[in-house]
Amino acid sequence: MGFTIGGIRERSGSRRRARSTEGTAVAEYTGLWGWDVVPGARAVRAGGRTDCSCGAADCPAPGAHPLGFGHELAAGATLEKAADAWAETPGAAVLLPVGRFFDVLDVPEAAGRCALVRQERMGLPLGPVAATPTGRALFFVAPGAAADLPGLLYRMGWDDADLDLRPLGRGDHVTAPPSDHGGHGPMRWLRPPTLDTAGRPPEARLLVGTLAYCLLRLNRRLPLAPKPAPLSRKR
């Protein structure tokens, strides 16, 4: 017997898979990392176009928003509870609400990888960093960063720079790995969460300078990493 989610019919086999795959992933985010989770819509490609499982013909963000009829799962949920909850919305994407336990700084992945290398060399604290299938890197930072970013850039002298830096804060959501993001492919971790970083992501002020530096180099088409010195030939 089948049933309908957002106008798309699901088979009972999907429900069983939801318990074993999505439910396990959700339980990791809620139980291990201590984050709230929201079931999200998914993109469905058909006839050369992308539809959304929410059922809206004019959906502005197919497969990249919370399901209106889904129930949020609070941090600390057990594996059994997560599996049961996700079985009610089989196939839903796993979304993380932003602005509660973390904010996000969204940059091009090339600049993000450059910044990660430099930040690690400098010994700066780093939180989780996710990558989208569309070429963006999402740096998880302490809550409040989105609201404070304009003032922070001003104080650091980066306010007049052309930076492809997008802050995400309260009211926004990010798709969590390994869920599909808008029909473009799965999300993935560049730096996965740990017990230390999930609950205590770094302050944005510690990372913005390096991100801005790498973003400007990317804008000017300069090498994002120094080229290795040529090997000297032995005589």
C-alpha cells in the first residue's frame, strides 16, 4: 500500500528505507551533535524540469526548503525516535535550522578550501565545514554571526571589498550531508563535525580575515595556494 507526501506517491518500501538510512543520519545530528533537524522537500526531475515534493507548481526553491507538514525533531532525540519521525516523511532531505546552535558563512568552495589550509596552518579554531554540489563551502560559526557580519567587516576594513560572502542566520536552513541539495547532488563534509566543534563552533571574527583574503585572490584570479618551488637538477 502506498501513501502520498506533498503530492508525490511513496511506496511502503520507501518507508522502510527511511527508517534505516535517513533515520540513522537524523539520529546522528540530533543525538550525537546536539542539533535540531527539520524534514525538507526534495527535488524531482521529470520531463526536463525540476519539480518539488512540496507539490507547489511555482516553488521558488525546489528541494531546498522545509516541508510545511513535517515535524521538527529536537536535539537529543534517540535513534528509535528519529527513525519513527522520519518514517512519516520518507525520502525527505535532512535540513538543519541555522541561528540556534550555529550560523553559517557561505563562500565559493575554491576560496573555502584555500581558507581551510591557511587557517589550519595558523592554528585557528575551526568548526564544521560543508560543501554543496553547486560549488559553495559552508563554514559553521557561532550564532549571531549573520547579524554581526556587516559591523565585523567594517571594523576589519573589508566593508568596501567585493566579497562573495553570504551570511546565513536565524530563519535559514542548510541541507545536511548526505542529503541531496535541490536536485543537484549530495551534500558532503569538507570538515565533519566533532564532539568539540558541533556545540562550540568558532567566532566568525577568527575566520573572516582569512576568508576575505582568499575571496579577493579568487576575484583577482590569483593563485589560491603558492606553487611548489621547482626541484633543482643534480649535476
